[in-house]
Amino acid sequence: MHYNVPTGNNLYYDLTMQKFNWDSGLLLSYRACPKTAVDYQQLLDANDMDGVEAALMERIESEPENIPFFLPAYKAFVKRRECDRAGAFLQLHIDCLEGKDELLPETQLLREILEIWPDCRQAHNKLLDHLRTIYCESPNLELFSRHLNIYETVAGIEPLRQLELWLRYDTNRIVYIPSKGAARVKETNPKIGVIRIVFGKGEQMTLRLDEAFRLAKSLSKEHFLTIKFDRPDELGFLAKSDPAGLLKLLFSSISDSIPLSELRDMLLGIIPETQWNSWWNLARKDPRLTVGSGAKAVVSWNATASGADSAILDIFEHASGYEKLDIYRKHASRSVELEGSMSRLLISEANASLDPDTSFSLEVILTLEKSSCNQDPALFFSPEDIIKRKNPVEVITHIKDRLIRKKAIGLIPDLHDDWQDIYAEFLRTETDIQIIGLIYDTLHDRGCAEICTEAIKRTISEPVYAPGFYLWFCKQTAIRPEFKQYLDKDFILPLLGIMEHSAFKGHHPALRKLFDSGEAADWAVVKLDAASGRSLLDALRRDKSLEDYRKERIRDELLVRFPEFRDKADVLYVTKEALEKKRIEFEKLIHEDIPHNTKEIQRTREYGDLRENFEYHAARHKQEMLSSRAKTLHDQLNTARIIDPSTVDISKVSVGTSILLRPADKDEEPVTLTILGPWDSDPAKNIMSYSSVAGALLLNAKPGDEVTFSEKKYFVDNIEVWNNLTM
């Protein structure tokens, strides 16, 4: 990628920058010149330096960029200490290269000269001139140069390379760290060899210079992310007025395609997160843009729409069979020509795959049924041919596209007399919830209810027999009243046993929701007898997969239904108002905070590498805190009892009383205290918890008794029921 940086009338600067590749730098990437045989080797062997120079002069004007040809001569000049000859020829060589506007060969030549002649000030100064020209806007150019003693000492290429490194990470330069984003260099300190960078949200990071070079890519002035930092309003206007123009500008800074997730991160802040979907749906319509498929879709930009089609077709031709189908579905609508080319290649591959991969061939023909292109060559078969003479379950199950699989299953009743048995087998093997519903309803509506009943009973007793059908059945229990009859001990005990089974990987959250209020588990609990209830209670104690608050809710329902199961528990005394506040907090945790954070975990998981995904780990940590708080509240709410003023015992200090304490020291003031529970405690208002150390010491004291409060002696003067209105 070449960058044109406007700098007024400085013609030398303009020409240098036009030839400069920012990504590789001037001295940062280096590949040694290959050793080659030269036709003046005999002159070198004969120590004929005049003859060597004459040979060089014959080639210097025609091909000065052929550096390997000239290097043996330079080495010989230096080795024989003919530095004046070497210096004079080097100046001529540089003049010829500059006459051809050849910056890269000139840089290569000067690097090689400093490798074989480390104290060549001529090469040193020329490279330094280039660096000063390229990085003339770097604020610390002189500071870095003095720190490295660049002006006084000539010591090969390394000091100049170090200078360029510092210049690329100078103050205010924008850098990019994958998975972290763009940041601005805030401070440089060459004395200790570190830089400090600041990300957009204020996060700071300190890096050694070598770490920065390895981890943080330095960006040019015209890079998209630099413009985003320095001139965000311009990009915001462009995003609204010309979405494709914004993408074109972005891709001008990128040498290759990038994942869609990275593209979105680069546009974050320019496109508001709430507007991303609508903006992207509009922007992606530009025919010059190509977007891959799948969870890790890759995006690229092409100069023209036809160029994009050619790029897609090239990828298509080198893809596997199923990858071809994905590309066809995604891009066939771009143009008739592209659709035709892909269709013909798919048909040829389907014909060749009929025996080794019948499922692929069937998926191709059903995918191309609505294609408007001339299908030449013709297919050797029809979908009906395959479904009739092959095992339809074996063939159709391996079709990857859900809609195509659904279409193929719909053909079976008209082609097989034993379609009921085939559909029953599909209930066992199918994984897509919508297709399972179609199969079940077709069987039920066509008079095969007994097959449906048998499938339900078998699956309930043995969920791993038909995992997809089991999941479908569980979800349908909330909307199909006829399924409630199956929700009993035979349902709930196996359900608890499969919560972490590998056959249901990815569906465990949905299964856990069946234990929420009003869901399938509640319907099963009301049908349990004492023996089954005891079995479920024991299973809940042993279970390690269901969240504690869900287990406790089912446990509480069992204790209500079977009071004999209840253990004696400590009672938590509370006022009505405190109880209501805690209930509201608990409901918010269960129905708002935990579900919202669950979505946040799912969202941040998509950011990539979980080992360095800080947002994901923060969300997981928050989930643990929320779940722990929910369990604590749940346990406390179960043991909470409202203090009834009519039952408060005022013959002694007890929960729900207000007491007047008369000081033993007549110089002290009397104290009025209220004894309530921990949820109502407010020491600033002299409301003490009966479970606190101070409150516990006062309990059971009677009028006239001596008590200790705040390390002072008092006498209980009066006891009465607390006045709720004064709280």
C-alpha cells in the first residue's frame, strides 16, 4: 500500500513519499541480496580494479537497480581499502538510481554498503536524509537522533534502524493492536526504552519499543484508523452520505480481506451500535463488496463489480462441494453471468458425486430447482429418483441446508408407501426443531397419532434416544395443552439427569428454563407422589448442573406439597416493608439482571480468543456474583417471617420492641432503641438488629434489669411495641 502525503511545495518530500511503502518501513524489513556470479570475476581475481570499474561503468546507467551485480565490486574496493574509489562510484550509483525514481533499490544498496562498510558516512547520511524526509513531522525526531548519537557516530545500519523504530512510535502516532483496537501514543521515553499508549476509552498500556514493534502496528497519517482518531466527524458524515465510499476508504488502508467482526470494530464509534444492522444492510448491497458466509465471515473490497464477481468465482472454483453450495446461495443473485457459471460447475460436481455422496447431489438439484440459468450440462437424475431408490433417512439426514432438508422430507409421502415408518425414524434422527414440528404434525394430522404417542413416551424415558425430538417436545409443552399429560415423574427425573449430557450440548440453558416458574417442571411436581417427591428432592441435592436458585424453587414447591420433608430452619424476622424491598430486588435479579448478563456473555464470546477476552471474563464474573446474590436472597426469603405487632411480647426485650434505657451515670442521656431484624437495622436511627452483638445482649432483658450498650451501663426503663410509622 502506497501513501501520498501532501506537504506543500517540498518536491523532494513528495517524490520520496510516493515511492515509500509505510507498512514495510524504510529499514525495518530486510532481505539480503542473493549471491550471484558476475562476469567480471576474473578481473577481481586478478586484482584489476581499473578493469572492474570499467565493467561497472558499462552497466551503471542501464541497470543500476541490479544491486547483486555491483556488490562484489564494492566488497573488493573496501577490502583493498580503496574507499575513495568506492565512495565516488557509490555517489554515481545513487545518482543513477534517483534518476530512475528507484527508492527501494537505493535503500537496498545503502543497507548493503553499511553491512560491508559500517563506517561509510556517505551511505549513513543518505539513509538519514530519507528518514528525516519521511518522518519530518515527528515531534521528537531530533531527540531520538541525539539519544542514538546519529549525527556524531557512524556504526552500521542498526542505529538508523532504531531511529526509524522510534519515529514510527513517536508521540501522537496512531497504532493498532489486534483484539484491542487502535490507540494513540501518549508518551515516549528513549532513556528507558518504553512508550505509553492510550486507547479510545482511556485504557493505557506501556510497551517496550521491541514489544511495540511486535504487537502494535504503526499506522500512517492517511490510514483509516488515524483519520478516525483525528477527524471522526468527516467519517461520520461519509457514513451517512456514502456508505460504500466509507468502506472504500477503509479498505484502501488494508492490504487484504478482514473478518466481519474486525470490520465492525473498526467502524465502532462512526456507526452507532444501535444503527449497525440497518447501516450494514444498506452498505453491503454495493456490488464491489464481497462478504463470506458463516460465523467468521470475511469481507473484501474490489475495484469494480465485475472484479468482485471474478474474485467470488475464483474462490468458488477452489472450494469444496458444500462450500460451493454456500457460496452459490450467498452470491448467485449478484449477476446472471455469475449464477450461470456457478450452476454449471455445481451440476457437473453433482453428476460426479451421485454414488459417493448422494446427499450432496440431492442438495444440489433441490438448490438449483429455481435457477433461471441454462443448466448445461444437464443433470443425470431427479430428486424423486434419489428418494425412491435410496434410503431416504440416510440420504436426507446428511443434507446440510435446513430448508433443502425440509423440502426433501416433504417429498417422501408421495414416493413411499411406508412413509409413516420413515417419518417415525426422522423423529429420532432430525435435529432441527421446525422440521421436527412439521414431521410430527404431518403424522398426527394424517391419522398416525399412535406413532406420535409412542415416540413421546420412548423419548421421555430415554432422552438421548432422540435428542432433537426431546428438545422440541420440551419447548412445546408450554403451548400444546395435550402434552401436559406426559409431565410426571417419568419426565422430570430423567430431565434432571441429562442437564449436562453431551447429546444436548448448546441446549443446556433451554433445558434449565424448564425449571422456572410455570414451566414443565412445575406441572410435573404437582403429579408426584411422596416416593417420587423424595427421589426428586434427593436428586436436587446431588445435582451440580442446575443453578441453586432454580433448585431451591423446586425444592420449596416440594416442601409445600410434602411438609413432612421440611427440615427445621432458622427464622428471619422482617418488617413487611423490608420484605417487599427484598422481593423486588430478587425478582429484578431473576427476570432482568441475570437474563441481560447472559446475553452479554453470549455477545462477548463472539469477540474471539477467550483467553484474552476481558469483556467475556468480566461478564462471567458478574454472572457468578448475580447468581450468588440471587441464591442468598432466595434462601433468606424462604425463612423470612413478618413481625406481627399484635404478637410482640413486651414483658421483655424481644424482636419488635422499642425500649427506653436509663443511664446508670446520671450525667448521660437516656437512649431509645428499637429491636428489629437485620434487613431493618439502621444504627444511625438507633434501630438494632436482634442478630447483632449489641442487639443480642439486650434480648430477654426485663424492666429494671441492668444492661450494657455501647460499653455503658443502663437500666431498662420501659418496653413497648415499636411504632412502624416512625421508621
